[in-house]
Amino acid sequence: MKINKFLFALCIFFFAFSFYSESQGSKIKHNPWELIIYRPENKRDFNSVRCFVRIEDEKGNDVSESKVKATYEWASIPNVVNNYKKSLYLDGGMAMHLNLKPGKYRFSVYTPKEWQAGFSADNKEQWNSNVFEYNTENPAKVIFVTPVINDNGFYAGKWWIDYKAPRFYKWLKNHYVH
């Protein structure tokens, strides 16, 4: 009786394993409709300068609220997920998890003058970023948002979006544009 139970359990195990290994035969791919936009932490006081995320479709229509669902996580508390309410935004140390409908998108971020928290920067108006083009057919899994610095290491009043992670030292090494 003990041998029959053992053989039965062994058969179940091999059956389950063979089914699992067959289903894993193809490469595991990132779901193209899932994207993480991460703004790494900066110097402590700059983390509170919020940048708002703008998402446009191929025709230039703002789809930030119509074709997107987002949740947030903070680097300091990674296991707590928060749903977005009214607008898509990032503070330093935040990761935005987006679910997108299939298609091509253009991402940009901006910080209006009233959200700059009194930071002195070269640009005294709204801070804008470059435009990052994203295609769910050929997706990046994570894109990064970092502030731009000038030749002297001061904030230039711009943002940079890239698929490559920024360099890190003691704190975030900001994107430098000459």
C-alpha cells in the first residue's frame, strides 16, 4: 500500500513537472502593456519636486487618463502599492507601474512653475523633458526619469527620460547635457 501511494505521488510529480517544463519551453517575455517608469531618489530636498507624466498616442492625443491604468510604489516601501487618483506623477524614489493598451506612445514629463518648490534652476519657467517614444511591439521594461544638470552641477530645469538606468554614486548622478 505504501509503495502504491509513493508511485502515485511520483507519477503526479513527473506529470506536473513535464507539463510545467513544456509550458516554459518558449522564452519568457515581458508583457508589452506593462511598463515601469522609475524616478530614482535624488538629494533629499529635491525628491519632493514632482514631475507629471504626459502620455500621447501616435496622433498626439493625450491618453494619460483614457488608455492607462497606473499604480505606484516607493523605493523606501516597495511592498506597498498605491493606485493613482487624478494625475500621473513621480516624486523622487517612486516607480509608476503602467498598464497600456497596445500601440505606440510618446512619454514626456513636466514640472509647472508652482511645483518647483523654490528650486533655483537655469530655466525659470515650466520644466520639460525630452520625448521618449515607446512601442508595445518592441518594449522597454523600465524607463527612467532624472533631472538634467548644467556644466556647474546645478539643476538646469529640465528632465531626461531614457531606457538606460542613470549612474549612481552616493546619490543619484543626474543626467548631464552639454
